[in-house]
Amino acid sequence: MYDVRSNLVIGFHGCDKATRDELINNPQHIKISEKPYDWLGHGFYLWENNCERALQWSTNKASRGEIKEPAVVGAIIHLGYCCDFLDSKYIGLLKPYYLAMYESYTQLGQKIPVNKDLPKDPHKDRLLRELDCAVIEYMHAEITNSYKNDLDSRGITDIKLFDTVRGVFTEGGPAFDGAGILEKNHIQICIRNFDSIKGFFIPRQEADFLSWSFDKYLSPASEASEVVA
């Protein structure tokens, strides 16, 4: 009943300025991430309502020489049928798929992926989420296979493919001594169905509305006009 997320969401994608400009000028040209350690599986990633974190991420990439000029592109998103790991229902989906994947790997004599820390990560956040990615991708593959088999055998299906995947992550050191809030806590969205993206935009700089209001309504000229009136 509540599977489809009906509201629009704003997300931000950290990237090179050339990538940002390409998405603004050619919004059909979306490149997905298919790294084995993607936290929410393969897709197009955005930070939910977190422009600053997206810029921080792209700035760090530039400092390592991985991109030339850090930038952020914003997107208007309709989550649609979302595998939302902030919802207990979808968290509960993962274990059965993990067990099925584990059995499959065991039968094939393959070593199951594991989540790993980066060598120089002081916080041990297990930033290389190879196990999580593998389980989520296994889930998508199994659902897609069931969808196709249903269509082939019955001509119709009640099975739905996920448009998006969403998750909350705790990351980084404590925000202050003894804090349970971490510096890099965030929500990520992984777009699988590109029709979930309704458009891209270049984020604006914040306006100084308070100074404008003071100048307009509290300046000597404004006070004089109020007296005359």
C-alpha cells in the first residue's frame, strides 16, 4: 500500500565540472556507477538534500587528482518504487537474498565478497562495501529473472522492479567529543530507473535575504517614506 514514494526529493551529485555541464546540457547522458563496492548497488548516485556533502566529496576527489574541477549538480527525483533501507520492510528483504547468494557461491566453490576498510581510513567505516553491493545486485538479478519468467509464462506479472534504492549511512569521526552523531552521516540515493530523475539544475548560491530586508525596510530612506505616508 505504501510501496511507492509519492513525494519529490532533491539530490546532489558530486562530480567534475565537465560532467555537471554535460548533465545540464544533455540530461539524457547519464552514466551509472558499476563498481564492485558501490554501497547501494549499481546506478547513478546522489546525496539526498546535502549539497555541501556532495561538494566535499568532489573536492576530495580533485585533491587526489581523480577529477579536474570539483562541482555539484542537483536533481529533482521521484523515488517511485524504492528499495528504502530506512524502512524495515526492505531491510528484511536482504537476508533471504544473502543466504541464497551464499549457497550459490558455496556450490560454485567461490569466495563470497566482504566489506573492507580502506588502508588509511582511521574510522574503519568499511568504505569498500563489496558484500553489500553483491547482495543488492543479486537481489535485483533474481527479481528481474522472476519478472521475465512471469511475462514469458503468463504474459503478465505483478512483480515490480525497483526504480531507486535509498539508505542512511553513519560515517566519519564523532561530531564532538563523546558524540553519537558522526561528521559524515548522510542519506544516499541510487537511481536505477533514469525516469526517476525529472531534471537537473545547477545549485544556486544562498542569497542574503536578511540584509536585503534590512536595506529595504529599515534604511533611512524607507523610514522617511513611512513618515511622509
